[in-house]
Amino acid sequence: MAIRVGARPILAPGWSGKEHAGIALVDCDVHQTVEKLDDLIPYMSRVYAQQAREQGFRMAGSGYFNVAGDISRRDLASTDCDAKFDGHKVGNTYEQLRDQHLDVWNVDRVLLTGASTYGTSVLPDPDFAADMCRAFNDWTFDQWVEKDDRLLVAISVNVNDPRLAIAEIERLGPDPRVKAIMLPTGSRMPYGNRFYHPIWEACERHGLVVGIHPGNEGAGMAGPPTGVGYPTYYIETRMARPQMAMAHAVSFIAEGVFEKFPGLKVLIDECDQFWAVGLMWHMDADWKSLRDQTPWLRRLPSEYFRGHIRIGTQPMLEPETNDQFWMMLEALHADETLVYSSDWPHWDWDDPASTFPKLPERLHQRVFADNARELFGIEDAVSDGR
Amino acid sequence: MAIRVGARPILAPGWSGKEHAGIALVDCDVHQTVEKLDDLIPYMSRVYAQQAREQGFRMAGSGYFNVAGDISRRDLASTDCDAKFDGHKVGNTYEQLRDQHLDVWNVDRVLLTGASTYGTSVLPDPDFAADMCRAFNDWTFDQWVEKDDRLLVAISVNVNDPRLAIAEIERLGPDPRVKAIMLPTGSRMPYGNRFYHPIWEACERHGLVVGIHPGNEGAGMAGPPTGVGYPTYYIETRMARPQMAMAHAVSFIAEGVFEKFPGLKVLIDECDQFWAVGLMWHMDADWKSLRDQTPWLRRLPSEYFRGHIRIGTQPMLEPETNDQFWMMLEALHADETLVYSSDWPHWDWDDPASTFPKLPERLHQRVFADNARELFGIEDAVSDGR
């Protein structure tokens, strides 16, 4: 087991890293990534494999320069892979995940959230996009899911063609390791729009969570990544993530998705947390004056939020004072809404030990294990490890 | 003085409404609005007056249904005006402002923020747009500013043609009652983009604040009002306001506007406050990793925010608990950043008495008077009234 210096575990207050029985640590955002998109060709239909061989995958770029160096930490996965993908080294393997994350930290379950195919949602051709998603899902099962019982998966679907998205959900949804679908924040419409409702119906029927993760900001058919057009620098697009998370969350709530599909849950990863607090406050206040416009809503917007939307911890709030940190967790109703997410192996990932101070015992249990167990219907016993 | 029931002052903790000497209450968001756009025709150039007479003002609508009834409170200005403007009754007069707000609450200064011409920024023809702005500014002086020394004005400019915007700033900026320019949130680009820098240079030179206020969301050339496209209902567009405020604020900071124009100040009205707190936390954290991309920044993003951006109080945060309210004011650095705004006479306006609990004395003084006095360079003595 080759651990590099930067990834060495630090026994910090958040998580001890100790061995334990049962479920004590669930990680809701781990990226499995092909080394190069050509790795998908063996899994694709003949015609689209041929298209990819001839003219590549035509993935839309947004033109923003990410962090200097690699988008994956050099001491983590990407150093073993010299290939470039869309200008970045991003390939990684199951064995790296096992050796650098699962075994080191004694992680009990991780949700594989992909990344390589987020861009399919802003490609014009819906059949090509769906074929790439299907290929990536099959690659994920072959190269990752079949190798370890700790791996759960959020499958990739083409959200711009509900019929094809549902076909993929029907194909893979019955597998108990499939727990979610994964969508990028960058989209043509807010996800509460009724265009998408047939997909949400299929997710509810199969008990799949709708996962949302930054991706495609300002790329291809997604259009401008803020409500006021295109910013200039990558650091600005990072601040667009909370904006997009807000737009999607408000849309799910206002457009009645959770009344229509009461079993549906949404997971929003890597968009910070503060916006969720402000959204609950602001939207509750607005709704009291404006509820005649959305008569299908029978509860406060914040109640839908707390009942149906879960927020990943990475990147975790960094307030100026400890008191502000605790107050924000309280205001977020973190014991209901917050789930641990590492974002392994990206440069800004959060390990489970040093990201958090020592949380009160019940809150620790909710954030590190129980909220995710309930979200994904993980029935294994909970552990008292922390 | 005809005060209607709903506007009767309530002696609540926030503001006593008592008479006092000096400056104790500055309101940074009061809307003066033409009864109908035709009222501008006498102030317009011959050719554009003729165009308006022939085919109207062609203002872009966003198609969202606002609150039921009028967008102005029926017990305030709009009841005296039966005209419809863009489907809403919005006209009001100086005399209504005086009788219903200034005299009732003993307000010392108000910033007239307009509204009738926000839509010019999403009109295709820049000369027509600029002519409407000039006409509205002249109407504002004639019908409002000349009548009362308590009135300050944020002039309307066409932000899509910097040359014309600067011409209007040069024309009116020397008047000491002109304290700002006023722009809508809905725009083609984030306002930190260097396209706009010549306008900011002119503002700095004349000591004018750049005011930003909701408007044009999803209308005309502004494009989609969120980073993920068009939401369906008005309540969703209200939640898009904090998103737009974030996008503009981040842009001003990241694109180096406050290094380039160190005297420039920005006022963001009617977009809530929570986003400003999260933005300072999140952007500071990001900047530590990414500052090599914006080498012109020499301080933490939050320091630029605290030094240059001011936030209106309306609509005021409505957290679940009092502790959360006080913590958010602390985290916002409200003693530096927060300025009282009423949004008179709109349906969701906040009077100065019942919006706030009794603030600690120094904080009260900062929010109700001193932050705005410093923002606008109001040199009159401060009062100890509250």
C-alpha cells in the first residue's frame, strides 16, 4: 500500500480512522474517472464508437483555467497517470481509491459520482450522449463496482432526453448497488422544470437519489453559468456553484416536485452549504406572501428542503469564528441535511479527519453515517465508531 | 396629510420615528416611478419621442407574474393612480413620498433609485435607451429632486454603451444631489467585466456609487436569470436575486475593479444579505488556493467586500432564531456593510420601525445613518436620534 506524504492520515478530531464494525463513515462524493475517453469505446455502440474514433468525443469546454497543475492532487491518483483529458490529468483506478482512501480512513461506503461523462448533458446529439453514459456506467461496473462491496454508484444519464434517461434507469436501477443518478449543475433548465418530471418518476420508482454535482458551468448547451452572463475567471465560476445549487433547489421546491414524487430525494455535492440556510430563510418569507402562485405546495419551502434535499460537506463552510460555524450547522439543520463528502481525488478534497472539529456525538453520527444511510437505504447496522 | 391605515407608524424598537436634529435615518432605496412611460415623452429627443408615440417603448418583459394585485402596496402610493404600467400600477408622486414616508417616519435623506427605466439596459438600441435614461433623470429632477432637500438621486444610465453612460454621468454628476448611478441586476455580463470599466472610472471621478437593484431578470438581452436557465415562477426569480448579487459582487472583486478604482463603492439593494456572508467565507477560502489567477488582488476577497460593497436591508434576513439573526449581522460585518433601505412603496417594503429589533446603539447608528453618510459623502452632522 503506497501512501504518499500528502495523503497520510492525520488523527484529527473529525474522524479517528479506526477500524470498527458496521457503518460509521459514508462518503457521498468520490470520483471514478477514465484515463482517456477512448477507454469508453469498447463499451459503446458500433456507430458511436466509430464517430468517436473519427472525430473524438466533441465534449464542450468552458474555457476556464482551473487550478495550476492538475485538478487532481499530485500526491493522489493523478500522479500515476500521465494522460491528459480535456487538458487535465484526471484518470484514476479502483486500486488507488482502495489504497489511498478506503483502507487508509476505513471508509465503509462511497458513492461513485463519476465525472468523465458530465459533459454529455450539454452535447447536442441525445443518442450519442446517452450511449456515452451507458458505456461509462458499464465501465464503472467492470472496473470499480464489481471489485469491492464498499462501492455504491450514481449512474450517468442523459438528462436532456427523458426517454433515454429512463431507459438507463430501468436497465441499471434494479441493481442494489445503484443508489442514484448523477447530473451536472450546468443545465439548460432548472431541474424542477416539468420537462424532467418523467425522470424523477423513474428515480422515485427505483428508489434512486437525484445527485447534482458541479460540472458544465458555461459549457455547450448549458449557456451562461450565472444569471448575469459569463464571468471571466475560474474562481468566479466556483462562486457560481452555490448560485446554481440555489436555482435547482428552488425549482424542485416551487415547481412541486416533492409533492408529486414524495419519495424523491436530491443530493447536492460540492456547492458549499451557506446558500441552503439563506434559501430556507428567504424562501419561507417569500412564500408566505406568494403561496397563491404555487398552490400545490402545502408546507413551508424549508420543510421540503429538510425532508428531501441533502447537502455534501465538501467544501466545508469556513466561517471567521467557531461560534459562526456551529450556528450555521444549526441553521442548516445539519443533523438532517448534511452528508460527508470527500471529493477524492480532486485538489480541493476534504479528508474525513481534518475537515471537521469534533462534532457532538449525535451530530457526528448523522453527518458521517446516518443521513447517508437513510438517503441511500443502506440497511447495514450502524457502528459506534467515530 | 392623508395616512392610510396600513402605513400608520408603529412605535417599534427599530426606529422611534421621533423628530431630531442632524442625520439619523438615511433610506437607500426609494422608488420614484412615472405613472406611464408616455410621461417621459416631453423630456425626450424629437426622434425618440416620435418612435415612442408610434410604437411605444418596446420594454422587454420577462413574463413572470408578480404578487397578486399591485406591485405597490394598495395602502401606499399606487391607490392614487389607476394607470397601468407593464401590467402593474406603479406610478407615484413626490407628495405621496413626503406624506407617507418622509414626514411620517422623519426620514432625513432618501436615495431615489428609480425603476421605470431599468429596462433600458436590455433594449437593443443604445441611443434610444440612453435617451430614455436622460429623460427619466430630467423628469426626476423636475418632479422630485427640486421639491425637497431630503432627496438624493441615483441617476439612470445605459450601461450597455459606456460612452453614452459616461456622457450622462458627466452631465449630471457635478450636481451634489446626484450620489449614484442605478443599474438593474439583470445584465448581459457580470459588472466586473472590463467592458464596464470606463463607466466605473467616471463614477469614481465624480464620487458616484454604483447602485444595483433587482430588475430585468430574464428580460430582453439579459438572457436567463439563473445560471441554469429560466425558472417557471416569480417566487423562483426572487431567489435568483441573491444569485445575481453574488455573481456581480464576485466579478467586481475578482476582476480587480477595486484595485483599479480604489475610490469606487457599490451598493446592492433588495437582494437579501445571507449571500454576502457566504461569499466572503467561500471566496476567501478559494482565493488562498487560486490567487495566482488574479495577481492584481492584494487582499482577501472579504476585505474588498467590506471596503467597497454595501448591502441594503430590505428584505431583511428572517432567521429561525434571534441568535442566528445576531450572528448573521456579526458575520456580515453589518457595522460596515449594511445600510437601511425601505423599498417604498412596493408591496414587500420594510418600514424603519418594525423591520428591526432594537439594535445595539453603535450598530444602529452605523446601519441607519453612518454607513450611508460615508457611502454618499453626506457631510451634515449626525444626530443621536433613534
